[in-house]
Amino acid sequence: GRQVYSKLIQVGESEITLKLNDVNFPLILSVQDAFGKAVKSAKAKISAGDQVVFDGQLDGEPLMLKLPYPTEVRCDVYDSTGRLIHRVVIYADGPTTQVIRLADYIEIAGLMPLEALALAVALPITLILMASGVLLLYRRTRAKG
């Protein structure tokens, strides 16, 4: 393994070498959508250095990972089709909690891009406004003529 800490300690007449190969500190990761709601319909792959420490489906609960030593942690978040939608790199050097916010996505019956949500809301409103404008023009032309 990789050595995290090493020190030579003098105790009386003898010396003790202290070697620490791992520390096993917790890293808690929470993946949230744009409104802060926990994401359930995405997959994550989390690597600490060269080692994959989590690869699977998110269940809406924070991920509790034990890291053996301070390292760079890469968190990749994928949608249900396997497309990479977010990547963040964190340097973990002690017990910590990190929130990964997917600012462009919302959890509504699956992970949905905010652009698609905006289109789904704007399209019916636009069609209603256009239809009411055409109806008003039709009524006005019939009343005059």
C-alpha cells in the first residue's frame, strides 16, 4: 500500500518507527438536482486515485465512502441512457461532506434537463395564446362584416 505518514519516535533508550498506511476517513457525497432534491434516476462512478470506489445506481441517499488516504476523487454522473452529464473532481484530505448539484437537471419521473421542462411548459402556453389571438381576430372580422 501507499504510506500516508511516517515518523521516528524516540522512547527512552529505543526508537520506534511509526508508519501509517491508511486512515479510512469518510467521504459523504450527495447528488442533488437544481432544486436540491436527491437524485434517484442517475448512475454514478466515483474513483479515488486509480481505484473505483463506487459504480452503480443512485438511490436518493447520500453515498458514504471510506477513503484509505488523502486523494483526488473524481465523481462522474450519468443519466439513464449512460450519457455523462456531470463531472467533478474533489481533493479529499479528511472527513467531509460534499454536495454535487446538477444545476441543469430536475428529478421529475426521471432526470430531466431544465430546457426540456421549459419547452414543455412554454409550448402549450404559446399554442393557447396563438389560438386565442386567432379566435379574437375571427370574431372581430365576423362582427364587422
